[in-house]
Amino acid sequence: MEGINLAQKLSKFSDHWSPKVIAEMNDYQFKLAKLEGEFVWHNHPDTDEVFIVLEGSMKIELEDGVVELNAGEMYVVPKGVMHKPSAEKECKIMLVEPQGVVNTGEADSELTAENDVWI
């Protein structure tokens, strides 16, 4: 039995906008991702989505404003809310969401990542 070293897991990939699963709890997955640039507008109609910033900073555009997050901060995007994450420089985050959630929600995009990829 070993703990999960987040820095070690983050060092195993370099692609952006492609969440990697590191653990599961009940029906939820803990995913690490690296963000840089702008993502697509999307939502998740059936679930909230948690963004936890581990390193760097990011923004989450919402229809009625912008949430700015720095290392050590988090935000919960409520289910069904349209949002667009972005990061000027590389930002490392953890996502917490149910198994099977696609990173682009129902949006058709070239940024749609393969789901359920473990590192």
C-alpha cells in the first residue's frame, strides 16, 4: 500500500486538456490534467465538476462572470452550467467527477480526450 504522489503522476505526461485518472472513490474519479490556452464552451448536464489548482493559475469563464483560481484554490462548477476553462501559462489541476464524464461534456470538439486513461 502506497500513497499517491501527485508530482510523480504529473511528471508522467505532458499533453494538455487530457485528464488522467489517478484514483477512484465510490463512483468518482480523481483526475490530473495540465491546462494551457483556451478550452471549449461546454457543460455537464448530469454532474457538478470540481477544479482544484495544484500549480499555476487558471480562469473559468461562466455565462455571467469569470472565476480566477490560483494554486491551493478550488471551484465547483454546478451541473448544467456552461463554462470554458483557460490558462495563460501551464496550470496543473485535479478534477473530481463521476466515472464516465467526458472532458468536453456534450460539445463536439477536437479537444475531446480519451476517457478513463489511468497513469
